[in-house]
Amino acid sequence: MLSAFDSITSSSSSATRNDSNNKGRWEGGGTRWKEKVRGCCLFNGMRCQRIGSSRVCNPVIYRETKFCITGPHFPATIFIVIFTTVATYIFGFLAADVKSNFVDPNGSVTMHKVVCVFFWCLINALLMATACQDPGIMTGPKELPPHVASDPALYEQWRYCNKCEIYQGPKTRHCKECKVCIDELDHHCPWMSKCVGKGNMKAFKWFNVTWIVYFIYSIVNLFND
Ligand SMILES: [Zn+2]
Ligand SMILES: [Zn+2]
């Protein structure tokens, strides 16, 4: 089956700031091109592209790695980064210093801070791995595969998505927020900015394991004399 990974490359690899397909307009009587979509990757001539409501920040990196695509709720992901930073500062640094002054003068505060910074890095790396990875966006097939059409049992499991105009396999579902069909869609997670599906499920699971371990570690350390 075709994925967004396959389809975007053909149009994106030659995309430049001045191509005729971008969403810009001519200003000043047609003397200056004003781009409406500005990307973070204009340094190499590539523009941001959209798939549904997701933004491909750099089509080349996306084509090679399936990373560099952010969902419609990316501000919520930034909130998680700020939240973990503030929580690490309060519980990892401030609380540890207070505790070392009044409760446990002989405790290893430095080691505790190193552990907290390590968890902070790991959590945010996994957060970005989930939030900036293709969750499994489908752009095909446009026609029912022959092996499905010839098998009544299989045919029953396939549906047609009128919005994406593609055929959905048994595990593919459409997301109203992302406005695309996702392979093995689990759910749409605003905190991850996008859907959690086949592509980013592994990173999402490790993100959850890591923050839970960090949370338990912080609570135990806080109340352990
Ligand atoms: Zn769809
Ligand atoms: Zn979604």
C-alpha cells in the first residue's frame, strides 16, 4: 500500500521557494512573491508542506526518515516540554536542595540532579520522536487491490474513505483532526500533537514507560528520608 512517505517525495524533492504549486501570492503588482507558509528549513530551499492538517517541515528529511512531520496540535506538545522542564526544576533541583539543607545533609544531591536531567532528556527525546514522526499516514491504494476484490471475506473488511478517496485496509481508520487515514490508528493524542498509529506507537509506549518511572522515582525520592 502507498503511504504519504511515497507520494510526497515525487512532488517535494523538486520543490523550491518559487515553485508554482506553493500557497503564496504575488504582491505589488506581481513584483514580489509573498509566501504564506514559511518553514523552518528554508535554508536549503525546501518549503514546509502539508498532508491533511499535519505539516512536513522538511520533505527531504521526511522522505528519508519519516521524521520532521508535526501534527495539528503541536502547541500542546510544547506545553509538555515546558511542563517537564518546570517539574524537573522544582522537584529535581529546588526540592532536592531544600531536603539536603534541612532533612538529609549527607544525601547525594548531585547524583539526584544528574538522574533527573537524564530522565528529562529521555522523556523529551521520546516525546519528539512520537510527535515528529509519521504515525502511518496513508495515501493509497486508490483502487481495491485485486487479491481483496477476489476474496469475499477480505472484501468485507475493506472500506472506502470518501475524504481521502482511498481504500482502507482492516486496520486503517480516518482521523478527523489530522484529516488523513492512518494505518493501525490507536487514537488521536493532542499531547503528541497528532495520531498515535503504526508509525509512532513504539516511541509513544516508551514515552509513557519513561515518564511513569520518572514520576515514581521523584515521589519516592521526595518522601524517602
Ligand atoms: Zn481518510
Ligand atoms: Zn489524528
